[in-house]
Amino acid sequence: MKRRKHKKRRVWLIVVSVIAGLAVLAAVAVFLFRTRSFVVEGNSYYGENTITTWIQNDRFSVNTLYIMAKYNLTDADLPSGVESMKISLKNPWTVRVKVTEKEMAGYVDYEGAYLYFDDSGVASLRTNKLIEGTPYIENLTFDASKVKIGEELPVEDDTIFGKIVEVSKNLKKCDLTPDKMSCTDGNVQVYFGIVEVLLGSGNYEEKLQQVPPILAKLAELYPDTAGTLHLENYDPESESIRFVPSA
């Protein structure tokens, strides 16, 4: 009988110890890992306050472990202009947020501000800021009343919009930054300062690969000369590319 009582007492001691240990761990998780501050890195389009407010718009965000699990282990919603947010802890009560923002394909005027869209044609950001390296798009017709951030820009001509996105991708590949881009009758034009480059309706990658050396040559032969570079009918087998100075 004494042995049985001794065994029961030992079992209860183990159970109580486990419960006490779990209670201590829970207390540590609740009080030590209580969110007090944030360190935000990699943000350019969005201010630090915008990012932290987005994260804190969740009643469980008072816990840093919860925030880390939510954004690292689940498909959490992100601001429309953000590609990803990686969370780590600087210390148990300070959240470090590494923001990777989307590359924007272009922007248009919209309600007194700039509306940026990404490489998928999604309206991603409305801001008064100019994002360096993103071309301004002229003559892109869209229904402003139907614009919704996070959804595809409601353009009238999907084919033209597709061309703009394709040109924008290839501009980045060629490390080119035009001042603006325009669409006319199904054709695309890009502008580098006072030089207009006609790209036509397709084969953009090959055409844009010709632009950097030609612009360098134009700066040498025709300094400060406005004009039009004709690549709309570019033929890789022909060495003839026309540059027509403005009258």
C-alpha cells in the first residue's frame, strides 16, 4: 500500500511540475514577448508608420511570436505595393520587419496624385511621391471610377496595357530609365530626355537592346539635339537605323 501511495504521489508531482512548467512558459510568452516596438527596413513607398499600423491591425499582434509566425509561416495579407515582409526579433519585445516592395511598371495621373501599377497590371499604390526609375505613361485610357487598389487597372484596351507592361519589363532588363512612355494607335513610344524612340507594336526586347549604344552615339554626334529614333521597323539583318532630328 505504501508503495502504491508513493507511486501516486510521484505521478502527481510530475503532473504538477509539467503544469507549472507550461504555466511558466506561457507567462514568458505572454509577458516577455509582448510587442513594444518595431524596426522597419527596406521600405521606400510606404512610411514606417504605415507598415507598423498594418501589422498591428490584428488583436493578437500584441505578441511578437504571433507576428513572426503569422508573416513567416502563413499567407498573410500584405499592403498592395509590398511583395513580401520577413519578420525576425531584434529582442523578445522588438519586431524587425524586412520589407520587399514590388517593382512598378509605370504610373498615371489619378485624382490629383500618381497611381502606380505593377508588372501584372495591378493598381498597387496611390501616392504623391515620384518613384525613381518608373516611367510616366501617357495616353493610357482607363475608367477612373472603377479603380481599386489591389486589382487590375480597368483599361479600355487590354492589348495596349499588355504592351506597356512588356516594354517596362524589358526596360529594366536593359537598365534603361525613360522619362515617360506613350501609346498611340497600338504602338509604343518611349522618351529619353529630348529623344523619342518609336518601338512599334512588338519585338520589344530586341529593339530596346539597341537603345543604349545608339543613345551614346547620338550624344556624341548630335549633342543636345531633339529628334526621333525609328526602331518601329527594326530589322536585325539591317544596319540602318534612322534618327530624324526635329525640325
